[in-house]
Amino acid sequence: MNRKFSGIAGAMLKRIAAAVQQTLSRITSHPATLTITSSPQKRRIVIGTGAAGLFVTAAAIGVAPLAPDASMLPTTRIVESLALPDLSGQVAEQEAKAPDFIREERVQRGDSVATLLNRLGVDDPELERFIRTSPDARSFYQLYPGRVVQASTDALGEVRWLRYIHTPGAESGDKVVSRMLQIERSAQGLSARDVQLDTERETRIAHGEIYSSLFGATDAANIPDSVATQIAEILSGDIDFHRDLRRGDHFNVVYETYTHQGNYVRAGKVIALEFVNKGTPYQAIWFDQQSGVSGGYYTFDGKSLRKAFLRAPMEFTRVTSGFSRRFHPILKTWREHKGVDYGAPTGTPIRSTADGTIDFIGKQNGYGNVVVVRHHGQYSTLYAHMSAFAPGLSKGASISQGQFIGRVGSTGWATGPHLHYEFRIAGKPVDPLTVALPQAPELNARGLALFKQQTDPLRHQMSLLAQLKDYSMPAGDTSLASQ
């Protein structure tokens, strides 16, 4: 391309040069042109000026020469050896500072230690041997679905530390803690230890609406099942949650949660609750600030919701033999059955139906392992045929309503696992399914004043939540505050 333009430019310059020569010849061959000036000096100036104008025109028309073709330029190859610095020290330093790869997984059904470590990106035969052989790491083999496992590894999959929260949300005195197995690698090798993690208490609110069932509504609102169970227990005296619920019933609930580093650990107790069933609101609020009185749920105006006695000593059970005259299956005679038998699998937890003190604990004739609890006034209850007693129980010990006291069994005169339960007034057994149960004591004047002082802010919040229902408050839970 460059050669083509160079040829064209050369041809044009030749033509211009010929034209200049022709013009010069014309100037010198016509005397009239020379008579323009009388001086030879002036004549030379005119001729020079004309020639310069022509050359300027030629320069304007000409094409500027292009850069030479790079492929035609001469090249020289130079090869030189350079001494590189020793980078081994820098490589070792960078490897020492290499970032950890931290992964978190939840245990799934059917997981083994090998599959779980594989999902965590761990490739560490030494760790696997340590878990198999070390007694301190034994809890890692107790994998429960949903529990959290974390691992920190290097780029090759070698573990720097491994953490497994095997007991989340355990009660320790008046605190809620989580217990974690931590395996660490040091210069001395691998080691394992149990670590206790403190939790933070938060308060959350939630709103739900009934479309099919209570648990369906709480699932849709992301409310824990333990909170749904509490809602049913707190209002069980006013609402039959199996038969009374209607589509469109709704509720607002305030409840505790415990978290660790922002991760949910477990739910706590319900603090306040309002449930609208068939247009009628039912309310409950927790109060435990009165001296000498155990905490319980009250209506917003201070009336106790707790019955003095629970109807049944187990949460889920069935009556297999009522309070009546019957043919005894072992003695083979007709006798009065002075209690109610509840059929349940061996090991099912048994709870005290009211506050009281242990009057007897041990073996007693046909009752087998039996606990007798003395309550206020003339009331007492008996729990028989137990397979085991709750740890720490002894005669004279105080217990609260709903407290775990033992497990279902078949000790004594029993043909199968069940609980024999008696309700006594002045030492005489009565039918616990039909007797008019006494009410729990009400708050005294001082307690009522304290109740209003302590619960006024919460009752105000619940009133605002009820008003939000008119503005289509979305179902779900929201964190209120950390306390």
C-alpha cells in the first residue's frame, strides 16, 4: 500500500516539474513578459516568485511520505541471562499467612462422619483417626439432624479447627448455654475439648392467621413448634384447638429466643399472647415478680389463667381404665378402681399436676414405684407403676406444677406399661376427670399493683399490634429488642 502511494506521488511530482519547466520556457521566450519590469533584478524576483508559487502548489498537492514498512526494518536479537532472587523465604511466609477456608454445614439425616467431613471440604486422614480413637472427641459420633458443624481448613483440606455444637440451648442454672466440641491442631498435634457458649436473649413478636390448624399457621409465620405448643397449653382452658378453631382466627404473640453470634439456638417462653377465636379475644401475659408466688400466666386485667391442677399428668396419652368398679386383670376379682390408668410407652415423662411437696417416694405393694405429692389444703395426688424417678427427688422436696417427676413403667401389679393416677381429697380418692378442680390463688392487692406496673408497657404494645391487624399486618416474626 505504501509503495502504491509513493509511485502516485512520484508521478505527480514529475508532472509538476514538467509544467514548471514549460512555464519557465514561456517566460523566457516572450519579451512582453520581460517588459513588465525595466530592471534585471526585478525580473529575477518576478520569475522567482512565480516559480515559488508553483512549488508551493506542488507541495500542497503532494502526499506526505508514510512511515517505512516495519517488516523491512533490520532487527537484532539479544539474549541475556538474568539472576533471579531466592523466593523460597517469601513462599514460606505466604503459605504461613494463607487464609483459612471456613465452611459450615448442618447435619442431615443419614449423615456419617465421613460424608459430613467430605461436605466440609476436609481431606485429613489424621483427623479421622483422631475422631475414631480419642475419647475426648466421642461426641462427634452423636450426630443429630439440624445441628451445626464448622471447619477451618487450608488449601489442601487439612483441618486447623473443627467445631460441633452437640447440645444447643441447654439450661445451666438461670442461663441458657450451648455446648460445643472443639478440635484444634497445634504444633503438638490434635486435641479436643468441650466449650460452653453463652447465648443472648432476644424478644420477638409474630402474627399468624388460621387457615387449617394452629401448627399450620405457626409454620407459615416461622414460629417455632415449642411456641405453638405453649400457645395451645396457655389457652387450653378457653379454646379447644382441635375443634374450636375457625378459618380467619388470628393471633399476636411475644416470645423469647436465644441466639449465639446471631444464630438461632432455641425458643424460650411465651411472654404475651392474644388469640382471637370466632371473634372473641383471649389474652395472656407472663408475670413472675410477686414474692413467694411462682410465675404464671394472667389475663391483661390480672386474673390467673392457671388452674390449681392439670387435668392429666402427661401431655399426650389415652385413658385405658377409668374410675369405676372393674374386674382386676391380675387378682381376677371385681374391685373398685380408685384412679385413672393412662396407657403410654415405657419411659414416657410424667409431670406433677400441681405445686406441692413429695410426701412419699419409693416402692409400695401393688403400686410398684410410686410418688405421692401433697398439695395445698386437703389435696394430694399419687403416681404409680413408674419405671424410674426423676433425678434429685426425695421426700420433702418442693415441686412445681408440670415438673418432671418420673417415667411410665410397669412395676408392681401391672400387665403392661401405664401410669396409675389418683386424685385425693382428705385422703379419699375421687375421679380426676370429673371433679371440680380448684382455681389457682389470685393476686393480692400488692401483687396486682405490681402486675400492672410491670406489664403496662407490654400490654400497650399488644394493643398496638391488635390495631395493626386492621392494616393487613403480614404474617411472620420480627425481632423487637435484645434484653
